Amino acid sequence: MNVYELVLEMKLLERRLTLYEEKYGVLSEDFYAALMAGELSEYDEYDETRADFSRWKGIYEVWLRRGQAHNQLTPPIASDVD
């Protein structure tokens, strides 16, 4: 996958993440941290929420992997650009 394709896919994934963020009122990064810390187990009894959380987690993990791939393919930008 080239940089252009990675950026396109990441933007599409971000749109999907935004739907869950708006539905549940929490940023994906915060959701993922809470989920991985086991702080959302009280929602396991709700089928819709459990399914949403599973999809949200998967989309976020793909987005993270694409971000890592993007970072490997692109050189760092100097922080002190004049």
C-alpha cells in the first residue's frame, strides 16, 4: 500500500470512527483505552452496544496500524521549519 492509499483509507476509517464517537459521546482514543482497561464490561449485557464496541475496536485498531504504516513510509517533518 502506498502513502496515498494509506491516507485515503485512514480518512475513510476516521469517518466511521466519528459515527461511533458521536453516538456514544467519547473520542475513539478514550474509548479504546477504557475498553482495554476493562472499564466497559457493564455494557456487555447489551447486544447492540457489544456489537458496536466490537466493530469500533476493530476499526480503531486498523486505523492505528495504518497510521504506523504511514509513519514508516513518510520521512519525519522538521519541527523547526522557518
